[in-house]
Amino acid sequence: MKKVLLFALSAPAFVSCKKDKGTTPPTSLPVTGTYAALNIKTTGQVVKMSVTANMLNLIYNEDVTLLLDSDKLGQSWAVHLKEDFSGTQLSNFDYHSMTKYGVNATNWVDDNLNNIVIHSSKDTLINNKIFVKKRITRSFIYQKLYKSSADATMVLNQMLKQTDILTFSSYYAPTDPETAAAVNTAKLTYVKM
């Protein structure tokens, strides 16, 4: 009887100790040599600025390369790429971007690579493993109307003095325990057109 009672009391403890698979991507990636299953390669990013009458114009031409494990890419439905502007001066402005289908979207850009025009895509061999190198380039157009040209120019001059850090993240979908989101940052500088 004691054994039955002991088993009855310990069974719920064992059942509740199962591993939660969740949907959050894990924090480590499988590595091939020095390359993980998903890599984000960035260089310095530039925002070009000008003032027309009392309008401040900002153009950010994104240029990012993803290095994707060909096997993982073949098993995925999609690869997503997201930009986080929240820590930059650009977060204070509305933007427009053109979709693959010719729609001028406001404050929205598609993060699914299946719906993005890829600048270039080619296979590359790294440590006897095939990776797919995809270069993504697209424009974010920001405009803001001010009371005067002097006000718009003052904001432009303030922005020229700043350098921001832009964060990129990318992940395979569906997510699984073997792949995780990759994150990288890039220096964002502001220049006059």
C-alpha cells in the first residue's frame, strides 16, 4: 500500500517535468565551421537627407546579405528579415515602402523573403557546406512637413550630428529547436543628398 501511495504522490511531479517545446526560437544555432545555419552580414547603412521647401526628406536604402544553410532553407516555408528602428532617429518619422506587387505601403514592410524582390542570390561553398547568399536591398522613404524650411533644416542639421545603431533579425519559418533567430547590428549614419 505504501508503494502505491508513494507512486500516486510522485506521478504528478514526473508528469509536470516535461520539456516545453514552445514557439520561441532557441538562442544557439548549429554551427558549420565559423558559420551558423543563418547569418546576417551588414555594412554601414546610410540615410540620405534633403530639405525641399518645408519638407524634410529622408531615404534609407537598406542593403543586407543573409547567408543561409541550403539544407535548412530547403526545409523552410520562409525566411524572415526584420529591422528594428526603435533605437534610431527614424522611429520618429512615418515611412513608405514599395512592395513586390507595386503597393506603396505606409509604415509597413514585408519581412517574408518569399514576398521580397531579392537583389541577388547565389550558392557559395563554406567549409564543404553549401550556403545560399541572398542580398536584400530596398528603400524606406521618410518625409515630414514642418512649419518652415528653417525648421526642417534645423532638424536635418541635428540628425547629421548623430549616429544610430540599427538592429536586424532573421529566422527560418517554421521555427524548430535546431535553428534560432540570428541578430546583427549596423551603424546608421545620416548624410546630406
